[in-house]
Amino acid sequence: MYKFHVTTRPVAQPRHRHTTQRMPDGRMISRTYVPSTHPVTKFKADVRAVASARFDTPSNGPVMVDVLFLMPRPKRLVWKTRDMPRVPCDRKPDIDNLVKSLLDALTGIVWYDDSQVTGLVAAKCYASGHEKPGVEVVISAGELRQ
């Protein structure tokens, strides 16, 4: 079992953009991409940096992933005199897009392909008053649960 924490604001995987280009011979080539200036690029780089310090070689077997996304606390939930515990986050970004960006970032470092992830537990909440936004990840061998 491996645990690590990445202290960077979680960013969801955006929709890919599309472009088409006409080649000199008349063929049309279409390309899908995510702009390199999108914040997800920095998020993935931060996750890769922390994960590569923990993992020497990628796993080639089934893997279970347990992840908690700590989102930045909005101003409407900031108090000066009361405790500020973790609160479930029911706003955007969608949790499935957050998971996509995380699993893509860990591909090639923790596992060879994210199809090796056989189980996933994901949650997102607002960080408590003393916490910074980030991602808590627990990775274990993919035993079959019954």
C-alpha cells in the first residue's frame, strides 16, 4: 500500500479541442489536443513529481485507488470564530473529470495503463480551515472484493 499527498489545487480534465488541417496533397487531418496553457498541465506535472518520488517502476498488475480531492474553501464557508471542518463539495468540477486527470497523470509512473485500475473510491470535499487544497491518494494491490 502506498500513500501520498499532493498539495496543489485539483484541476479537472477539460474537454479536448479539435482542429483540422488540409495537407498539400488535399487530405484532411484532424487533431485533438488540450492547450498547454491549461491549468490541468501544471496539476498533472505536480502529481507526477510527487508520485515519481514514491515509485521506482510501474506496476503491471491490478491496482485499487482511493482518492480524496481537497478543494479550495469558498469564502461563504470561511469563519473567523468557528471551527472549519471538511465539508462535502457539491459544486463543479465534476468528480469524474478530476479522477480522469489524476489517473492520466499517474499513467507510466504507478501503472502502465489506467485500465489496470480495477477499483476506485473517490470523494471531494472542501479543505478544512488549516488545510491547503490538494489530493490524498492511496494505492494498493487490486484484490477482488466480494
